[in-house]
Amino acid sequence: MNDSCPFCIDNNLLRGNVLHQDDLWYITNLEEGSIENATMAITRRHILTPFEINAEEWASLQNIIDTMKQLVDSKERPDGYNLGWNIEPAGGQNVAHAHLHLLARYGDEPLAGKGIRYAFKQPSNQRR
């Protein structure tokens, strides 16, 4: 545990609700900005990136992902999903604790059909 980490569950700094937990992971809701139906799986063990996940945590993750989808689907059946990790600040990681996002996607969104690679395909994102 890291005493100042907002994702170390024992710190009681988490914004959101714990929807499910086991010995290795917990799932929380994520609703901010235009995100209306999403969950995050967060390792109980304080690690920075998914590259540090051990074999036991990887094995458990399949059930966690299934549970995340069930939680999203129970609120409202989406038309699609994005599942992904943001790793390191350049990759969009804002909290230095490994966590996996599952976001519901809907056909009536302005960015419907734009997947997680959309931003990287833009000429404005080309490295100089």
C-alpha cells in the first residue's frame, strides 16, 4: 500500500463505489465528464502498471472482466465497449496504480465508431 495513493483501497481515498471485490482486485464505478456507464478493475496490491501484474492476478482478471461487463450491462445495455489500460503519463495514466477501464459505448454518441486508436490516427497527433 502507498499511503497517498487514491486507488489503494485501505486509504479510504477512493472516489466512487466499490461494486465487487476479491482478494486480488476490486471493481469501482467510473462516472465523470461524459462517461456514464463504466467500471475500473484495480489491483489491491499497489503496483504502478499492468507490466507488474503477477500470474495469480492475471489468472483472476478473466473473472473480474466478466464481472465488470455484467455490472455495465446491468445498468444499461451498450452498443459496444472499450477495454483498456492507460500506462505512464504519456499513455494517459493519471493515477500511478494499475487499473483497467471498461467503458460502455453507444451508437448515438458523437464519437460512436471511434475506437481507442482514433486519437493516434489523427495527423495532429503525429510526432515531430
